[in-house]
Amino acid sequence: MKHIRNSDFRMRRLNRFKSKGRYNSLWHWEQTVSPLRVYLNYILMSLARIAPTLSFRNILYRAMGITVGKHVSVAFGVTMDVFFPELIEIDDNTIIGYGTTVLAHEYLKDEYRTGTVSIGSDVVIGANCTILAGVSIADECIVAAHSLVNCDVEGFVGGVPAQPIGKRGEDG
């Protein structure tokens, strides 16, 4: 059986940290990030998921520490990382579709990892996508609905994992 962890690590820019205790690293999350900050981020994220206006959502995201450009449109039900939101960067005029999850961390058995998520300008991310830690989505990229972005992408991509599927402006 192929050892996936090493190839996975090379595909993304991740910082690796040894687990701080005996059990899997998620049991020790309070030692990696301030619990008070996570609770506050959770409240802000819960409000942002249902906020009635885009501008108010962006204010909430910025309060969490996310870098949000001008005219960013994040749909209802989007979940941003509450543990390390300061590692998420979203450039101008980008759209993130309903139900998408953007993660800047992953807790594993013996370690946890963090990585900056950089979403370029004029990007369109379809509904119900998952964006993993340590990836970049290039300017003007289109990510099809229900895609998993587990490495850097550009152009028109989709699928699990996201792969090139055409050029911007082409009909599927």
C-alpha cells in the first residue's frame, strides 16, 4: 500500500507540528491555539454563515483574522477555519459558493499541520467545495461545484481531487 502522507505533504505547503500529548492531536487542540479565540471565532463564523449582507459577512471574517479583499462575495453556509483563520487570504472580486469549507489546518494522529490558503482575485468557487490547508487558487480560476482542492490550481478545475477540466468561458 502506498504511503499517502508523504505525497500529500509535497502537494501543499504545510507546517508540521508534533502532537502535544499521548492521544491523537485533536485531543490537545487547546495547547495549539487559544480556546477563547476559537470560541470567539466560532461565534463570528456562525453569524457570518447566516448574515443577511455580504458586507457584514466580510466584516465578521476580518474580525476573525481572515484577509478579505474588496467586493468578495461569500454565500450563505460557507465555513471558514475557526482554529487558524489568519491563514486564509481571499483577494478582490472573488465568489465562494454555498456550503463550501475552507480549512487552514488538519489534526492527525501524531501531528497537526497548518498552511496558508491563498484564493486569488476574480475566482469563482462553486457550491459545496472543500479547500484544504496549504493551497493556492490562482487569479481568475473557476472551481466547479463539489470539488476538493488539495493542491494548487489554476484555470477551470473540478472533481475529487480538482483537476483541469477546460478553459474559462468554455461550456462543460
